[in-house]
Amino acid sequence: MHAQRHDSLVEIHPSEAEGIAAAYLRAADGDARAALVQAITDALTDLDAAELRLVKQRRLISRGYAYCLTGAA
């Protein structure tokens, strides 16, 4: 079974992915499972942080829009 490929806003080249994978493998002292788990953990942490920034940004935009509608701007 193959993972589905999703369109991404960031283009990752195989050489970049291989370099990142190699760095995780070195950091995990050659333990491929530990490297994979750490890479996934880091990716999910980054995704959560990006989603939080997006929620905050939307909140600010929403408040700014409401502020403009009141005629206060």
C-alpha cells in the first residue's frame, strides 16, 4: 500500500529529503525507527505551530475587519 501524495505549497527535492533523512539517521545513531519517529514528531510539531499561527492570523484579520465595519477606522 502506498501513501497518497498531496499537493504541497513547498517543493521538496529528493536530494533535500535525503539530506534531512541522513541528518535524522545520524542524530539517532543509525537507528532508522528512532530517526523516523523523531522526523514525524518534528513535522507534526511544526504543523501544529503553523496551524496555531494561522488561527491567530485569522483572528486578527477578523477583528480588523470588524473594526473597519464599525466605522472606527
